[in-house]
Amino acid sequence: LGGLALVLTIATWPVFRKGTPARGPAANKPAPTGRFRWNRDRVLIVVCYGVFGFGYIIPATFVPAMAKPIVSDPAVFGWSWPLFGAAAVLSTLAAGGLVGKLGNRGVWVASALVMAIGVGAPAVSTGLTAIMVSAVCVGATVGVVTLGGMQEARRVGGAHPRARMAPMTGGRTGVWGGD
């Protein structure tokens, strides 16, 4: 699964290297007929968001399973979830300021990199520290990537942002079983 995630990351990386396109009225201009139209940017955002669903469901599912045999004390093991939740809350609060500086795609990329650290931590070490680092990194990115993805969907969706958000959510939940 890690190899597949790497291949999918490499395949979607060029989308993020282009930077955040300019914002403004032109970005939200509807298609000439007023109807929603698929284009390259709109397809890529659905693919990237679907890949994210694959990326986060693995640690969210398997880190607790890996922690249980390593940490015999449930009181200690149980701290991974409060850390996950606290990181999710704090990162979501901080995301607004980051979007102003980095743009939606910049925050999306940064979150994906932090999530990669969290996913990789238990592969590097099997101790409690790695599990807690994983909980914090993955917890800190789940909400922020969702926020950044939906905001970017609004931007590229033009006059029909909900038409973009629906396939993104379907790609994330239907294909990978997340959310």
C-alpha cells in the first residue's frame, strides 16, 4: 500500500508544482452556456482529493492497531486519540492564516507532507514516540486537507462548486472507504 501511495503521489505531484492560480472574478466565471463543464483542473482536483482519501485512511485505521501490541497499558495507548483530536482542532484553527499566506493548494501540499511524516513514523520506529508523532501528524492534516480541498473546489468549480465537491467527496469516500 505504501508503494501504491508513492506512485499515486508522484502521479499527482505536477498539479501542485504549478502553484496557486490567481484568484478573483475570472476564477469563478461560469462556462459560456452557464452549465458546469469538466476541464483538466477540475478533473485533477477530484483525483488529488481521492488520493488523499487513500493516504489518510491507512494511518487512521492501522496506527491504533499497531500501537495496541506495542503499548500494553490502555491508559497510555489511549492518549493517541486525544492527541489526534487536539492536533485536528489546533491545525484547523491555524489553517485560515496559512491559506492567506500559502493559498489553498500550498496548504494542501504542506498538509500532505506532514501527513507523509505521520504515515512514515511507525515505519521508522515501532515505539510509542513514533505512534504519538503519527497521531499528531495525521490528526493535524485530516481536517486541513479537507478544508483546503473544498476551498479549492469552490475556486475551480466556478458557478457550480457543489458539482465539484460531490465527485471529490465520492472519490474520497466511495473508492477508498474513508469518512
